[in-house]
Amino acid sequence: MKIHNFGAGPCILPQEVFKQAADGVLDLNGIGMSILEISHRSQDFDIIIKRAQSLVKELLGVPEGYSVLFLQGGASLQFSMIPMNFLPENGKAAYLDTGVWSYKAMKEAKLFGNPFAVASSKDKNYNYIPQNFEVPEDVAYFHITTNNTIYGTEIFEDYDVNVPLIADMSSDIFSRKIDVSKYDLIFAGAQKNMGPAGATLVIIKDEFLEKRARVIPTMLDYKTHVDKDSLFNTPPVFSIYVSMLNLEWLKAQGGVEAIEKKNIEKANLLYKTIEEHPLFTPNVAEDSHSRMNVTFTAINEDVEQRFLKACQENGIVAIKGHRDAGGFRASLYNALPLSSVKVLVEVMKGIQ
Amino acid sequence: MKIHNFGAGPCILPQEVFKQAADGVLDLNGIGMSILEISHRSQDFDIIIKRAQSLVKELLGVPEGYSVLFLQGGASLQFSMIPMNFLPENGKAAYLDTGVWSYKAMKEAKLFGNPFAVASSKDKNYNYIPQNFEVPEDVAYFHITTNNTIYGTEIFEDYDVNVPLIADMSSDIFSRKIDVSKYDLIFAGAQKNMGPAGATLVIIKDEFLEKRARVIPTMLDYKTHVDKDSLFNTPPVFSIYVSMLNLEWLKAQGGVEAIEKKNIEKANLLYKTIEEHPLFTPNVAEDSHSRMNVTFTAINEDVEQRFLKACQENGIVAIKGHRDAGGFRASLYNALPLSSVKVLVEVMKGIQ
């Protein structure tokens, strides 16, 4: 049975990428060695990491004056590295509280200075993106989480603020056009639209580096990794390799603009089905709908059970909602084909 | 042409493991999904990480009261995490200075307290392991690097000291029997004898955790990862999967004791060849010989060039020494077969 993987992450990647990755594990480009056994200082890997960097720059339109890094530790380590690097003792940092991930990021900043929320949607279990907030000009930075996987909300605006803007784009990077020039630092765990778990993408404005606020352990200092071009120590070789393959796939699809159109089509189809269905309701207000994670609820336990059973029978996996939100969550990342969404929609329509 | 990979790391792993890893990238155990697209919270991955932990415990004879963790960031991040967790401000920490890696570890500790070297082999470019040093009893811990890849030295003794013993075993873990009970913390980048780059093994005594010396960012606090069993955030799924496959392979070989015998045989053959050869000299005194990295030098430039050419013609790769040591380095990790060492020995004998 064909599997339709609606998982929230690590998540589906293109089948072609799995095929190429498996080939590289057996024999990388015919060199007689596996991608898993080559040195990170070898020419073979140098080509891979440079190509991955260059694809990130090309696909996102990264302007001059930014560095592209592949680190480890996930977004969770970035939550600490950001204030460690950029929040001076007694300094202030603004956060937009749109859920667990921004809350966790703010919590780490408390060890280094004074973070605070400019706005929060906690009052409605984070089911909307706050509007009409103000970011004071005396903060070290303003931190946002552009897509909130658990609740299914997304920020599509590149905010105009007069302070350094930092964005956790773990779950929507490469899914839509962004204006990188508005940001001083963008970070993302690889394991949604970039590649497999184990690598963390950081795009940092070189000027911003000058604002480092204290003496920092070597591995946690962004400057270490900028100076050594992500090769200060052994990087996550395989995750970077598969990220490169996946970004090549994205480029071949027509890049971010083309995939954004497909992502809009997939999300619209599913949201429309939920809206029109008498037995399901969307969790999130329309103006905050995430295209990556569509969250919805069945009107009662009986519908829930019948729907889950039908999903199982049709190869639909990882559709249950996060424990903090309940209900269902269909993640529609770049690699999920429209045909999988159509299968889901038909299954939903069959529940009456 | 068959390749003989003598690289220092990331390095050779068994061919069977490459085959199994490639299969898992295409379809993990017939579930219809790739290892690269399953959730780290799925039952499929739960089985993998628990099996990897249990193999580490079994193969190394880890006693009760220790936790086995799979982290990210490599040994280099451990250099900072260790003093951040265990060296109080104004506290002292003892280091055995056996090369660049122990020196780098000591450097990071300076940000948190007062590290010092109990002994150093820097006077002879680290080509021996210091003997007859004393470790004062008022230090927070004593830190050693058991195998020094760059120079080719190795510590085979599990030191008896009256302070917590911490060991960086990145390049010799799983290559020989050790007495884990002598250590409070053992750490190792995966990319030699455990698996591919991207995972870091930590074996930590639970009692030692109580000695944490300050408030620590969540991701850098060992207790976070012990409490969440390495699943606080998304772990490096694929690196852990391949580590599990590789440790299964090691178990099937007869475990650490059996591989140690093979490693001794490989190292002895190569050291003997170097000793007896009129045109090559070993870099390291016999009592400090590493079994993992055999370093040697040609007596002149002409011999060096002829040897390199012969290596190339025979599929021998990654044999050049590290830039800090010069000459040659043959790394003989677990997965390197005796037959590859025999090819190297024959090539050396052919240089006259």
C-alpha cells in the first residue's frame, strides 16, 4: 500500500532524494567510497557543502553580506546561542509569543538578559497570530517563530522593525518566498523542507556578528562557524549531503516560487474541504492559517475514530494532532504531493 | 579498483553497514517509509535508539548507574559542556595535555574556572604519553584524551585517580576493552568506530550529575538529556540508526574483545614493517603507540613521493599525515580489514 506521510517532522522528502541518498551511501559519485566514510576535509565533501550553501543562497535570494552555516543541535540550541551571542547582561530582547517554540526560546534568553513578549496568543491556545503589537527600539533583537507546527499558524509577513529581526523558520523555510534582507538572523532545523534531522541552517548578517555581547564558548560563538565556513569541527556530513540533494530537487521544481504555488494549492484544497465538511472544524482562524500544518478537529469521538480508521485503511500516516493541540494535523511540506492531499480529502468526504 | 580507506575520520565503516543503511534510506524494515522521513517520536525510531543504547551498554560493559546519551555538536561541544556543567567558578580542573584536542578542551575550561595541565608532551610535538604525573585531589575533574589521532599516541590504562575521571575517547572507543566504572564521563564523536558524523556518544555516571556547578542553558545541561533519554529535541536520527547497525556488526564480530585482538594484529603488522624498513621511521615511541592511528615518516622527499605514487596505484587513500605532524598516518579503525593493512605493507616493502 502506498504510504501518505503527513508527519510534522522529521517528514517526507522526495522519493528521488531517497534514491540518490541511498546511492551515495553505497558509492558516492562512483568514487568507490560511501558518503559515510569520506573526510569532511576531502575535496568530495568540499564540493557538496559549497553546493549546498550556494543553493540556499540562490533559492532564498540571500543578499551579499550574509553567511550561510550548517550547524548542529537543532533550533533548540539556537534558542540558547542567540541570547548568549546577542543579548547583553541587563539588555532587553523582544519575543512574539506564538506557542511552545517561541516560549522555549524566550525561556533560554532569561539566563542572559531580560526577554519579554511584545504580544501573545496564549489566551486562545495559540490558535492565531497576534496583530498590532509594537516592538520597542531599545531591544537587542526581536524574535519570531514564522510557522507554529503544533497549532497550525503561520506568519507570512517579513516584519518591518527598527531592531535586528531574528526568525525561527524551522518549519516553513523553502516553502515560500521571503525577503532575507529584512532579517539579521534566520535559523531552521533541517528536518522539514531542507533535509534529514541532524543539521541546522543559520543565515546570519555579517554586520550583526559585530554585536556579540560577551565572551562565548568557541562552539557556541557564531563567529567561529562563519570564520571556518561551517568546518570548525566535523559537520553532520550526511545531513548536509541530503540537504544538498533536496535543494537540487527544489531547484528542479522551479524553486521557491513554484513550490509556493503548489503549497497554496494543497493547503487551499484541504482547508476548503474542512470548512465545507459538517463533521470537521478548523482549529485556526483563516487569517493565521499555516500552509505547512493544517490543524482540525472532529465534532465528536465517533467521527474521530471513524476518520482514523479510514486513514489507516488508505495509507495515511502521522495525521494525529500534537498532544498540546489535540485533534488532527496534516503537514503539507514541499515533498508531499498534491495526490496525497487528494487521497486525504476523499477520505474526509467519505466520513458522513 | 578496490579502495583501501586509511582515513582518520569520518572513516571506513563495514560494507554490510553501508548496504543496510542504504536499504533503510529506501525503506526502513519494509514499513514503506525511509529512515529519513520517520518521526523521532515514532515507535520505529524508539526501537532503534533503545537498541543502540543497549548495544553500547553491552559492548562496553557499562555498569548500573550510568546513562548513555546520543547528542550533537561533536567532541568539540563537549569541551565546553564539561566545564560549564562541572567546573565551578574559581574551581580547578586537571588536564593531561597530549595534543591539540586536550589543549582545545582545556582552553574552553578557562571560560568557566581554572584548568591546568598535570603533564604535557608538547616538548616533543606530542609524540609520547606523559608518565608519572600526579593529579591533585582538589580538582573538579581530571580530563584525558585516550587516543590522539594527529600524533598517533594512545593511553591504554584506565587511570586510578581520586577525582572524577573524564575521557575523550572519540577515536578509540569500541576498539578495546575499557573499565567504564573508572570514569565519571566518557564522550566520543561517532565518526570513527561508532557510526557516521553527526552524533556524539556520552556515557555519564548519574551520581556525577549532582555536581553540576551553575545554571546551564537547557540544551547544554547533561541533566536535560538524561531526563529525556536523548529525546529532548529532534536527535540525529540517521546517525543513531547507522551507529546501531554498526554496533550490531561489532557484536556479530564477537564484540570489543574480539575486535581488540584483530586491531592488535593489524597494528603489530604495520609497526613491525615500519621498524624493519630502512626508509621509514615511526613517529612515536613504542610505549605510546596508538593502534588506531599509525604515524610514520619517510627518510627523504624522494621516498615520500615514490610511496605516495605506489599508494595511489594500489587504491590506498587518505594516508597523508595531519598537517601538524607531517609524514604519513594509517588509521586502522575497527572496520578496516587486515587485508587492507597487508596491501599497505606490501606497497611499503616494494619501496627500496
